[in-house]
Amino acid sequence: MNKAKRLAALALALTLAAGAFSGCWNKDDSSSSSGSGSASGGSGKVYFLNFKPEVDGVWQTIAKEYTQKTGVQVKVTTAASGTYEEQLKSEMAKKEAPTIFQVNGPVGYASWADWCADISGSELAGHLREGVGVLGDGEKIYGIPYTVEGYGIIVNTAIMDRYFALEGAKAKSLEEINGFEKLKEVVEDMQAKKAELGIDGVFASTSLLSGEDWRWQTHLANVALAPEFDELGADMTDAKTAPEISFKYSENFKNLFDLYLDNSTIDAKLSGSKTVNDSMAEFALGKCAMVQNGNWGYSQIAGVDGNVVKESDVTFLPLYMGLPGEEDQGLAIGTENFLCVNAQASAEDQKASLDFLNWLFTSDEGRAYVKGELGFIAPFDTFTAEDAPADPLGRAVVEWQNRDGVKNTPWDFTIFPSQTFKDNFGSALLRYAQGSLTWDDLIGSVVADWKTEKANIA
Amino acid sequence: MQKTLKKARWFTIFVVPTLLAFLASFLAPFLMGIYLSFCKFTTVTNARWVGVDNYLRVFTDPGGDFVRALSFTALFTVVSVVTVNLFAFALALLLTRGLRGTNLFRTVFFMPNLIGGIVLGYIWQIIINGVLLGFGVDITFDAKYGFWGLVVLMNWQLIGYMMIIYVAGLQNVPPELIEAAEIDGASGWQTLIHVTLPNVMPSVTICTFLTLTNSFKLFDQNLALTGGAPGKQTAMLALDIYNTFYKRTGWEGVGQAKAVLFFLMVGAIAFIQLRLTRSKEVEN
């Protein structure tokens, strides 16, 4: 009797333990089962750590289809928004580390250099368009961009047309707004007539909650800093370039930032609790006429419940801030997403990974996914002008890219020294918006932070 | 002999699995963490030995983040240990008086403890901002809003749990002692201080230990409620370690060094506190 009891206890304990560990086992099961048919497809495996949560589902479909077609096992894991570096750090320490991952430019490369294989000899690298920036030293290529993105001021043309039709409007069409002065004139007049226009403010709220401030401390700052980098002769492939800045065009940054704060749907002091989602929702619901964001924001606008903005009513304006030569200024177009192949993975896995990427960006099936469902503006010669993405903002980016006589601003923020620099910048902007920090002090802290954080890069 | 064998068998069944799990998921990473604090690394597998460099950088960092986080954490810990224990003890006294609905109240007060820290953080952020917006500010305006916000949140979450411990302690105070005190003409206050309190000292020990370490180690609530805003002024130690490790290029080792220092501090404080309160406990 006693023995039976003990046996029963043991059995129960084991069941419990099995239950506790079954989570881990299950995971292994699923990944090995999807590779069970791989006998025919060589020995390499692909593991991609995806950066963009909004397209996770598409990647899973692509992985499945590729496995069915070739028998090569493809695993795609997506990092939750804002946690890519964390995920990558822990995944890379594992035995089954990602074979394809991404770094966000030279600064990201500085910490992942040991893992980035030279892929200059690959077929895909040969398909890169002329003049596309890569991660590398001129000869070797360690990372290739997979999508080009653009940002500016997203405008609701339906509201603008309503304004242009008003008596005494400061402009009669969007084309007339080709510089900061005109933009300011129009915006301030619109703000004064917001009741007539049926909006709460011209600009969506300036989201300055920590973690939600990248539109200002990264994107807006980029436009103001890019000409300074040019003057400094900064090398955009080197993380340590531009060890010091003077924030020469800070006054221009302030021009536009003040315009956002003063002509917003909310009191500038309340910006500290607003998120990017809040801003995009205000735009989608027609409560404001403009919002600064990029082409990726379209899915967000379209996805808001009760969205009143028609697809044909959305377009871009450049971020005019009174910079010299702004009559030719275009959107900020570039990329911070560089795909790298893990140099520490086995040779078979590296080859399988390159084959997978090559299939995705050159084959007809792969390209259909890229332009249709991933919505990428891929910088490869296998994509023509007709392959532009379907959404209006993506199309606008391609259009600006090909417009004559326009100087689009490059994405130079890939050489910003660290996330800490950006976070500090963002919180300084918040304190400026709340009125507890003067603009001069803000410039001082940005310049000082840049120097210390740059010096920290190994 | 028979008995030791039997013991060995039960030991294998009940302790060994836990022991293995403890070794694998606690002790091994812990030792590795100490080793890594002397290294420069990106992932835990490519560490390169750099000696005490990381520890020096903790204190020479021009931002002074660690020291600021330490003083903020210390202040927060003192305030919340005092408030949590006072309120919890007062509630426990109230709910051991045989009032109507005692059980209902105990449950209600205990419930916030069942909600996760992140969720509580966001809920309180909405509540506090809702109030502050009435005055045209929000929680990111001033470090003092964040500080008191955290104190309120911590109280909300921990009072119920501590209250239950105090209730158990109070129920174990021998009624004859209280009766004797009453017969001797002691006032209610005198009874409380000289009879009840010495008898619940074991509960006080446990509760101060729990509030002290929990306040010192606070992370989720801090991350969700203020995220360190304004600037990094309300970032506590755990959040600062996290930010150092993940948000700066080349600072992983420094974050690790901060974590080791953090461990030493928590350990030392907890040890001293246990020593002090234990000495006040009475045998009955």
C-alpha cells in the first residue's frame, strides 16, 4: 500500500515536471518538424530575426512557402517593438543563433562587427542599385539595405482643399507651400480658423512620451543635422565619425518644432503623455490636417477604427524648416535596416540564408511578397518603377525619389551615437515643451551628450 | 540506517529537481554574471577580460546615472518601507477587531497584489495623469510627481500582502497577555506598544524585509509608471542597469558591473535589517 502511494507520488511529480518543461520541448518539436522534409534541400538552415512586428505574419507565410518549395527549413522570429537589440543579444548567445539579422547602420555594426559576414560576393549584392548605401568599407559589404523608406509631413489634402477654398487663405494650393515661411503662414492661419475647418489643430499632438519621441529626436533632428554632417565631411560608414557637433542648424529645428507645438491639437505642455499611436489616430479621424511621419505610417492610419481619411487624400510635404536651399528640399529618404548574415553560423547555413534572401528579392514569387505584402521599396535592380508599393505614401516616396531637381535628405541618423543620446534629446525636448528648459540649455545638453556618447563607442 | 536511507530517497525525489533547477537557472547565471562584469562583450558568449575597468566606468560616467539612481532609490525605499508598514499594520489592527465584513475587506485589500507590476504601473499612470492634467501638467513634469506616484503605487500593491502577514501575527498574540494588561490598567495605546507589538515582531521582521527588498529592487512599476521621466530623474537602480545594458553601445559590461554592485547592496541591506529586527523579537 505504502509503496503504491509512493509510486503514485513519483508519477505525479514526474507529470508535473513534464508539464513544466513541455513548453521548451514543444518549441523544439515544431522547429524540427518543419525541417523534417529537408532531406532533399541541402543541409543549411535559415533563421531570421525580424525587426518589423507589423509584417510578422507575412514573414511566416514566406518562410512556409519557401520550405515547401525547396525543403530548406526557415524559421522567422519577430522581436517585439523596441526590443530588437535585446532579443538579438540573447538569441546570438544561443547555439541555434539567427543566421540573418539586421543592424541599424554603422553604430549598430560597431557592436555586431564580429557577426557580420562579408557578402560582397553574393548574387544579391550584385543586384543592388547603383549608389545605394551599404554597410562596408568600399570593397567588403557587411550589410545590405532591404527597404527604402521616406518621411516628411503627412498631409490630409481634403482638409487643405477646404482651407484653400476659404476667403483670404494664405495659399491656394499645396504646390505653393515650398518653404518654411509659407508653411508657417498657412499653418498659423489654419490654426486661427480651426473651427471653420472642423479640426482641433493643424498638427497632430507632438508625442513626447519616453519611447514615443523618435519622430523628433531622430527623424526631425536628422533633417537639421544632415547639412552639418555634410559640412563636417562626415563618413557615413564609420560609427565614430563626427566626434563633435555644434548643432549649427538648431534654430531651424526649433522653427519647425515650435510650429508643431504651437499649432497642435493639444496644449504643448501635455505632450509628455502622447504616443505615436495617439497622433496617428488624430490624423486618421480627421482631427488634424498634418502629422510628421513616414510611409510606414499609412498602415497605421488605415487601421484606425472610424478612419475618415481617404486613400487619395494623403500625401507628403518635405520638412521645411528654413534651411539654406530649401526650395529644392525633398523628403528624407533612406534606410536604417541593413540585413546581415551571421559570420559565426556554419558555412551551409550562411549559404542557405543568402539563397533564401536571393530568392525573396529576385524570383517572381518572392518579389510579389516584397512589394505586395511586405510593402517594401526594395533597392534592387530586380524591382522596377512599376513595382512601387500599393499604398499612397509608399508611392509618394518613390515619386519624390525620382523627381527632378529635388535634393532628398539622406538618413544620416544612423551615425547618431546611441539610444541614450536620443533618449536624452527626447526628454530635453519634452522639458522644453513644458517650459522648464530653455532652448540654449537644450542645445548645450545635446552637444555635450553627442560628444560623450560618441567617445563611448568602442 | 533505515531512516537515513529513507531520508535520502525523499531528498532525491523532492529536493534534487529543485536543486538542479536552482543551479542551472540561478547559480550558474549568477556566477557567469560576476565573471561578465569584468569583461567587455556584446553577447554573453564573446566576452573579453578587461579587469575592473567596468567598475571604474560606473562611477566615472559623466552623467552620474548610477549615483543619482542610487540616491533616488534609497529615498524611495525609506519612504515606502515606513508608509507601507504603517498602513498595513493599521489595517491589520482594524481587521482583527471582529468588525462586520472583515473577510470581505481582507480580500479587497489583498487584491491589488494579484495584479502584475507593469499593469499596475500603466493603470496608475492613467489615474495620476488624469488628476494632474486638471492642473495642466502630467507626471513627466517634475521628478516629485514620479516619486510620489511610485510611493502611492507601491503602497497600493504591497499593503494588502503585508496586512495579511500582520493579521496572522496579531491573531497569535496570546489573549491572556492582553487581558492581564487590561486588568493592570494599561491604556489601549500602552497595550499596543508594550504587549502587542513585541509579540508581532516576527511579522515586523518579515514585512520590513519584504518591503525593503521589494522597494529596492523595483523595476516593472518604475518602467511602466515613469520610465525614468523627466530625463532619468526617476530611474531607479534596476531601471538604470537595464538602460545601461541595452541602450548604449559598448556598455554591456558596465551594466553588468552595476548589477553586481546592486546585488551586494541588496544583500548587505537585507542582512543588516534582519539582524536589527531579529534582536527585537521576543519568545513567548
